[in-house]
Amino acid sequence: MAASLVPHFANDPGVEKIVIGVKEFQCMGARPPHDHPHVYLDMGADGQILCPYCSTLYVHDARLAPDETEPKGCLVDPEAAAA
């Protein structure tokens, strides 16, 4: 089993940009039942990436912890999502 899970982010507020503290993650659009296919995104050397499904712009900010987002509340709790 992997040491850490790839974080999932959801754009429930419908904002154009979400600032996150990681460069590798999965975008799911909004939370179910309004989600799109969960797509793995990797910024690589770039500081931002656009989701090809929902057009949410994700911007990396190294000052944020891996579980922090701006706006707040966009990180999806994997245990809650599995329930």
C-alpha cells in the first residue's frame, strides 16, 4: 500500500481558481453526484494546471500544507468519499 494517498479536490463553490499546496492530485469536478471522471493531474515544473474536464485552474502555493486550499473546503476527505 502507498505511503500516502493522492489528494482529491472538488470545486463545489464553482470558482475559477483553487490554490493548493501540492503539485500532484486528482480533480473530480464537484462532489458526487455532480462529479466528472476523476483525473490525475501533475504540474511538474509548472506552478499551475487547468483541469481538462471542468476548466478549474489549480495554482500551487508552497506556503500551503498539502491539506490546505484557497478557498477552504476543496480537499475531499477520502474516508468520507468512500462512505
